[in-house]
Amino acid sequence: MSNFINISDYDASIHSEILDALVRKDKSLVEICEDRAVAEMRCYLSGRYDCDALFAPNVATQSQPDTRHQLVLMMALDIAIYHIFSIHNPMKLSQLRKDRYERAIEWLKAVAAGTISIEGAPLAPEEKQVANQSFRIVSNPKRHNHF
């Protein structure tokens, strides 16, 4: 269990009554979906960023502020909430939740491709980073000649 997402983090994205109704007050389901969301994000981010530092649990106190990256946290919450909603009834999944999940995945793909970066996120050590290709081999689309 990663403990990157706290149960109080859900308050900004979903009402606690809805969350309790979806998981039937079984908080272990929430933790499972959180772990799945973080694992899914690690697949995309591990090539460029230090995921152990990025997904480190942090308990904010009055003397120590929350050091988790808020954009990464928001995307993790969107993915976790999508998985929680999928438990209940995937056929009645809200369009908003689908859109937020798809947006999170598109964002992760863009980060993995290097078109955008996460400002302030810890980079992976040089030996662990996936080598960014300085060139890319592409070709024109296949033409269909009709005689």
C-alpha cells in the first residue's frame, strides 16, 4: 500500500457520502483502487521521473506542509475514482468520470513522450532514465494507387 493518497484528499473530487455508497463503507476497496492508480501512473512516469520520491507518502502537519505534487495527486485521484466507480456499475459510469480518466491518461502519455514535463517533480537518475531519442524515423502514409 503506497499511502500516497489520503482519504481526506477525496473531499475535493467526490463527496464522502458518494464514496461510502460506492464502496459500501469498505475502505480496503479504496486502498486497492489507489494502489492500482499509482501502479498505472508509475508505468508512464518511471522512464523520466523518480517515482519512489514522487509517490512518497506525506503526512502534512501544521509545522510541515504537504510536499506531494498537486497535479500528480489530482491525476492519481481521477484514476482512482474512475476505478472506484467501475466497481459499482460500469454501465452507469458518469461521463465526467470517463472524461477525467481519459484526460489523466492522455496527460500521462504526453509526459511519457516528453512533450510536457512535470515542473518540480524529481527526475530519475541518469542511468535509469529512458534515453530520449534525438531523432525519430517516420515515413509518409501509405498511398493506394489504383490502375
